[in-house]
Amino acid sequence: MTTKKHRAIVAAAAEMFAAHGYEGTGLDHIAETAGVSKQTIYNYFGTKEALFRAIVMELAGELTALLEFGSEAREFRSVLIELGERCLEVSSRPSSLALHRLIVSVAPRFPDLGPAIYSAGAARMIDGLARLIAQHARTGKLVVTNNVEAAEQFFGMLTGFHHFRAILGLPSPDAAKQHRHVVRTVDAFLRLYRSPTTTGAP
């Protein structure tokens, strides 16, 4: 169960990592900002690397929350549109972009950190969507031979150059353009995998 102190530590660490980088951030400063002792951080996380990984998992949790509610009872198209808009909104936040830049900068110096972060973040999102795709494929509405590959294709189509431009600090599209991009991505994805015998949206 996540406690108030746990949330305070994660929030403070995310802010300080983004501002000062991984190596420039010490547990002493995080503890001071969070209003806890350094020992409390050790009790919750053990190491700075584990704390950094927890921050990535917090972000991934936001992105995968919708997938937990997807089911065969919901129209798959509406789930994907909601997921797509949520994904772009969260990943385009200044704090998320700062964290992404930080991950890219530290990964070459910490060979074990990159795979751990990928497992905690992107892999969770892909696996969650793959499970949801499998649910709808079992109904016969979709024809998918590789659920993980299909999930990766969806997220790749969705983020693509939108996220790349955001990482470089270029202006984000307005809400209307972003919505059109999400809808077109979802419809293209469904055309690729919709069963030939299916009419309408899955």
C-alpha cells in the first residue's frame, strides 16, 4: 500500500532528478525536499536506482490504468481512442519529457538501469495492451497472430514524431489536431487487424 511518505518521496525525487540529473541528485536533498529522513528513503526503496525505477513505474501506472478496465464488454475502438489520448497527454507533460530525457542520458552509463526501466515502463504498457488485444481476438472480431507485436505497432504509430518533436522542445499540436491523430491511428490499426467477417467497430 502506497503511503503519504512514499508519495512525497517519489514526487520530490522526480522533481529533483528532472532538475539536477541522476548523478547530480543525492538522497539527502530528496529527503529534505520530501520532509523525511534519509533512513526513511532507504526503508522504502533501498537505493537511488530503485527510487528512480519507482518513478518510472509511477508514470507507467498512469498510462496502463485504462488497460485494467478494458474488457470484451467495451467497444475496443473507444478504449483505444481513450488510451491514445491519455498516453499522449501524459507523455507530453513537461515532467514526463524531462524524465524521458534523463532516462536517455543515464542509460549508457548504467547498463543495468536501462533494461530495468524498460521492464517497469514500456514493457508493462505493451504487455497490458497485448492482453487486451488477445481478449478481443478471442471474440473473433480481430485477427492477430502476435499480440505483443501488434501492441508495439499501436504505440509506435501513436507516439511517433509527436513525441520526438516534444522531446526536442517543439510546440505540441493543439487538442483538435491531437484528437484527429489519435482517431486516425486507431482506425488504421483496426483496419489492419479487423476480421474480414466483422462489420462495424470491435
